Amino acid sequence: MRLLVAITGASGIAYGARLAEVLGKGKHEIAVVVSSGAKKVAQAEGARLPKANYSEDDFSCPFASGSNCADAVIVCPCSLKTLGEIANGVGNSLITRAAEVALKERKKLVLVVRETPLSLIAIKNMERVTLAGGIVLPASPGFYHKPKSISDLVDFVVGKTLDAAGVENHLFKRWRE
């Protein structure tokens, strides 16, 4: 699979960094794009960002075109700003354009929203993305696998994200496993 991992300016940079790390060790072709907002949040959280392959304003990236789109676009974490832009067809960055292309080409789009509480506007934007064929995956870790560390909680969300994108993984203990 060809995957684009987009990291935006929502809290939870650890999710996107871990996702890129796991995918980088696999057999899939991955590319990473990091928004300017993500860079600011990473600094505030003391998190390390993965190396970006493309800048957020690089519309020459193959994933900006339907003739060379990714098999899956994963926005992790996905800010409410990015959610709103995707839900309303505002393709003003590589991230939102690649998401728009994924939807129009009927490819996988997974948005890992990390926000709480949610306004009605955010919920409506989630509905719009879902109706358009995207998957909204709130960063809500489970606890049935008895996590012992923050890394276990991060791996749960990243594992569920990979599941949604159709990428096999063994990052967390499954229900009744």
C-alpha cells in the first residue's frame, strides 16, 4: 500500500509519530507531511516529529492528484481546523488536498480527531466526512487490554487507526484475545 501520514496541529503528536514509526518498519510505501501547527504543538508537548517527505504547501506531491493518489490518507492527529477544511472541500494545503483526492477517488481516509468536548459544528463536520466516505476515528484508547503505560494507550489508538486503514498490525491485545 501507498500511504500518506499527515500530522496536524492537534494535541497528541505522539499518535502521529508512532504511526509513522510503525509504518516505516513495514512493507508499505509511506510519505509524511507535517503542518506548521503540528510543529508548534510538538514543541509545546516536547514531542519528536518524524521527518517530513513533503511540505504542507507542496502541491507537486503525487498525492495531490487523483491520477497518482495514495491508497490511504491518515491524518493523525487531526485538528478541528483540518477536519473543518476537509469536511467543506477546502483543499488549501497538501493535507486537505490529499484528503479531498482520497474521498473523490474512493480511497481510504482516516481522520484521528483528538479533541474534547466537541461542538455541534465539529460533530456536523465529522458527519460530512463520514457521509463522503471518510472514517472519523477519535483518539479514544480502550482499557480492556490493561495498559501499563502511556505507550500502551498510544499503541491502542495507532493500532485501531491501522485497522481502519486496512493495515495489519499487532500493536494491542484484541478483545478477548
